[in-house]
Amino acid sequence: MPSISADSVDLLLESFNSKVKNVIDDIAPVKVSKMTGRQKSSWRKSTAVQSMKRQCRKAERMWRKTKLEIHYSIYKDSLHAFNVELATARQKFFSNLINSNLNNTHTLFATVEKLTNPPSQIPSEKLSDSKCKADLLEVVNTSLLSGTFPNSLKTAVVKPLLKKSNLDNTTLSNYRVISNLPFIVKIIEKVVFNQLNNYLNSNGYLNNFHSGFRPHHSTETALVKIINDIRLNSDSGKISVLVLLDLSAAFDTVDHNILLERLENWVGLFGIALSWFRSYLEGRGYYVSIGEHQSKWMSMTCGVPQGSILAPLLFSLYMLPLSQITRKNQIAYHSYADVTQIYLALSPNDYSPTDSLCQCIDEINSWMCQNFLQLNEEKTEVTAFGSKEEVLKGHQRVLIRHCGQHCLHQYRCGKALPNRIRMTL
């Protein structure tokens, strides 16, 4: 196969963008017009239509707030009922208009013209997507075969989003940094994600005790695994000590060189495949956009863009060595994204295993420092489950071992499992 230059993918992408722009300009050319106060159609002003619209908006807000399937079903039913009522009101309006103007031929012909003549149709050849598909396919294949990610797609528009609506919007740490990327980036990344994910699954490289960003895994699988282990310990008369480890701005501090080392030495990528990921990570940049204001372009020397398709999977691979530390210290663990739960069982009057737990925490903290990751002390806490007396003894053992290091920020004594396990996932 002849070699493909790195510049060819950029040229192909430029040609593709130009063709797409020309098609859009033909179908929907930019026009400058003066907007005047536009009155609603008469049938939209009816009491029934307005009432159905309010009900539909209320159902939509509830669904967007909860994301529950039942609320989505209610929203769809409300939307359907609104559209039916709107169509009925429109039909009644024109029916009344025609009946009241039976002797007014000018109004009748104007009404019939409006109802029977649709807008001018767009030529079918302009709507054909076969050419765009072929060009897009060529861009994707050239990118993969040359091991080059297009330079023009490496700039992200960052739009900060408040993590929760009730948080203080003047505190920068309350915002989540989301990268808005061109749609073609999503297509290329999806192709790479599918191939990489299939390769990882077929070769068993993914961590079995990681529930984040994997098919048939979720926060529920993480909770079920941990709760089941704790209940088994309780049935055996043991207490459980659970440590929740949370990272600060985890995706933003990923070191590119270390990530490439993971891909090469831990996953086994090489040649063009590894070159593609190196090209994907290098030369990236971003600018912040808030309303009509934009910042200067900044180079992104570390991190993987939140909002991209590949970022979660790459972060999971970045965290692969963490499982070795827990297994070496014989500590059970389970992870989801940037949250890791480590836990162990203690027999009554035998608290020596806490030494292994504390040693494991020390090694994890050291490993994270070496890999430019930082524990979020406010969300890192220890919870113990068992009788109050035994729990306090185990807790004191951990506190004495970790005095002054602030690794274990909070302590909770848990008895009722469903109410005491509080994980930020």
C-alpha cells in the first residue's frame, strides 16, 4: 500500500468542508432581513391550545430534570396531545374562514392558494448525500491509514456549565469544563472508539472492576458489587471499611506522554495506530466562549477533552496501574470513571488488615502524584459498617495510621446499608 502523507487528510477535510458549505448555501443561503414583531397565528391563541402548551412544557421540564423513563413517556403523550389540539384548532380556523367568505372570491382563492401550494421543492440532486458520504469516508480512512488526526479539528470551544443549578455561579470550581467539538470529530472518534474497544475486549485489557463507560455496566453495577461484598462480610460477622477516593479535574490533568506509554506498553498499540493517538493528542488547543465573548486561543499541553467520545476510554486506560496497587495489598476495589472505592473486611478484635489498607492508600497517593493526578480531599472519605464498638476501634486504627495526612477527610459509621453508602459517581 503506498504511503499517505500527513497533509493529505487536511486537504481532504478542507475539500469536504467546502462541498458541504456549498450545498448548505444552495439549500439555505444566508439572508439578511429586518425582523418585525411577528403575531402568532390565530389558532395558536385559543384557550385550549395555550393550556395544552403549558402542560406540555411542564412535562418537558420534569423529564429534563429527572431523566426518568416515566416522565419521558408523559412528555411524549403531552406533546402528541398538544399537536393534535393544534391541528384541530388550525382546521377549525380555516373552515370558519372559508364558510364566512363564501361570497368573497378573492379571500377564498387566496386561502386555497395558501393551503394547496407547498413551498418550492429543493432539487433532489442537491439533497443527495451519496457524494458527501464518499468524501467523508475518504477523510476517515485517510486519517486512520496515515496515522494523522486533522489539525483543523484539534481546537475545542469550551463552554463552562454549572454542575448543579443550586451552586454558586461565582465560584469557578462549581463549573464543569465541556469541550464543544465539530461533528466530524465525533464521527472519526466513534470509528476509532469502536475498533479500540473491540481490541481491548477481545484481548482482556480492560479492568474487570471498572464500571465506567462500558457496555452493560453502570453506577448500578458498581453499587451492587460493593453492597453485595459488604453484606457478605456482615453475614460472616465481620465489619467492612470502605474508603471512597475521588479525583479533582481528573480528565484535565492526564499527561500525554504517560498516556501514550500506557497505550504502547500496557495495551500493545504500535506503528500507525500509536501514531494516530499521538497525533490526536499533540497540538490541541481551545478557547473559552461565554455568550458573545471569547478568550484567546490556548494550547492544551495535557488532559483529554471532556465531551469527546474517546476521552472516557483513554482515561480508563490511563488508570490501569491502579488495580495492581490494590491487588498487591490484597484490598478489594471497584471504580467508576474518576471515583475508586477500596474496601476490606475485619474480623472482631483483629485490626491488622488496616495496615494493608493504609499502605494501599499511601501507595495510591504516591502513584497519583507521579501521574499528575490529585485526590479531592472534600470528597474522599471512609465509611465503616458493623457494630458501633467494633467500627470505632477500626476507625481509630486508620486515623492513627493516617494522622496529619488528610487522606481520609470524613468518617461515617454505617449500619443501614442503603442509606449510608454515598458515592458521588
